[in-house]
Amino acid sequence: SLAHAVRRFGRRWTLVLAFALSGAATAAFGLCSSAPAMMAAWGAAGLFAAPASPLFSTLVGEAVPDAVRGTVLGVWSSCENLGGAVANSIAASALGGGWRRVFFVSGPVVSVWAVALMFVIPREAAPPAAAPRPATRASPRLAAAAATGKEKEQGAADAAPQRPLGVPGVGGAAAAY
């Protein structure tokens, strides 16, 4: 899962790897000659691209003040969706040579951006340490009721699960990936 990758490698490396692998799978799509191969390549491209949006949302959200965060994330999300549609249309008409050329060009471009991200995204001190997982998936209320000693004094709030990426709303989206 995305949360596991972020805990293990950190946000920066998870995003860089997602970009690089998505670019490679996109380029591979241009090589496909059968429907099953196309489905596999496009599925791989989507699987590897999926972490990009939640991770970028987190990084952008942390970089802007609270007062404008919603506006900035809304504009960024709109530009991301519109940009993808416009870029593919422009690339298809400018490159000529059929639909495959779009994937031969866009795949490596995405992979090159992975290298650029290594220099743009700030380094994390270290990937966060993985918290011990509970034996069962009991609700925070049941976990608090079962706690003893010092844990019981801390209350039910401490027993609540943590959002994997630390930004409200992104944790749920990240869990879907």
C-alpha cells in the first residue's frame, strides 16, 4: 500500500520511484501490439502513477499557509487534470507518426522528471519509524477500554489510527491506492 511505501522509503523516494516506474510502463504501452499486453502495460502505468496525486497533495499542502491551502490545492488539481488532456492532444498532433509515438515520448519525459524530483523535493530526515500494529483492528473506543495503566490514562485519542500522509483528507484517498 502507499502508506507502507511511505513509511518504508519516505515520501520523496516513493514519489520518485512512482514517477520512474510510471514513465517506463507508459513507454512500454507504445510497444504493445495486443489488447492483453496493452491492458497490462496501462494497468502498470496507472498503478505506479497512483501515488503521485496524494503525495503531491501532501507536499503542496505542507508548503503553503493554511489560509490558502484549499485554493492552492484546488487550482493545482484542476491544472493537473486539464494539463494531462491538453498535453496528450498537443503531443499527438505535434509529433505525428501515430499514437505510439505519444507514449514513446511521454514515458521517458515522465521518467526524466523523476530525476528532477530528487533535486526539488526536500530530503526527509529519515523515513518515519513504523509504529507497532495492533493485533486486531478494534475501534479506538474498544482499544481505549482494553488499555491498562499508563495507556488508559492517555485516553482514546491516542489509540486512534494515524493518517498515513499527515494531511486531512489525503489519508482516505491514499488508502484507496
